[in-house]
Amino acid sequence: MTFMTWTEEFSVGVAVFDEEHKNLVEVINRLYDGICGGNVQETLHRVTDDLIEHAIVHFRHEEMYFDDTRFPLAAEHKAMHEDLKKQVLAYRSEIDRRDSKLLAFEMLRFLREWLAQHIQIEDKKYGEYLNSKGIR
């Protein structure tokens, strides 16, 4: 089942990052499927690890481009990445303590909203900037 759908509204105009964002959406959907399947703890650990790994690789990739092109909003953007990592780990820790399916769904809603807003507002800023540097 689909919890989050990729649309062209999410495109930042840089092919590699659009693909990475699509992968993050796919991981969020896998997390949703697993939680709906009933095994919150096992799914949470396996898929959250996958989500964190994808996010870290993606963030590192974005930040490499920021450094290479001297993106003026790099420090602010990096701080948003760090905040997200901390929030996901805090959700995971809380779910471990409480084994709460409701809290797992709360995390999913948070991730969907954060990713959609982050891509459509913050990532579009670097998309336009990188496009101006000839990166598509």
C-alpha cells in the first residue's frame, strides 16, 4: 500500500537528487507496510536502519555538492539534516520503550510531512542554485 506518493512537485531539477528522494519515499512506504503488517518492533528496526542509511548517504551527497559549489545556505540546510536524524532516532527510542503502533504511525506522518515540506521548500532552493551552476 502507498503511504506517500512521489509526484513531479517534488522534483528539484537535479536528477540524482530526485532519484534519491524517490528512494526515501519508497523506504517510508516500506516502513508503513511493515507497521500495518503488525510487527512494529522488527519492522521499525530494519526499515528505520534502512531509512537512516539512505538519508545519511543522501545528505552527505547533497552536502558534497553544497561544498563544491559554495551553496550559500549550506550551513542552515546541514542543520536541518542533523535535526531530522535526531528526531528519527528519538522516535525510534521512544517506540522501543513503549512498543507503540500509534507512535510508529505518528513517526510516519512526521516523516511524510517533513520530507514533503523539506523537498518542496528547502531542497528547491539548492535545486535552483545548482541549476544555475549547470548541474541538472
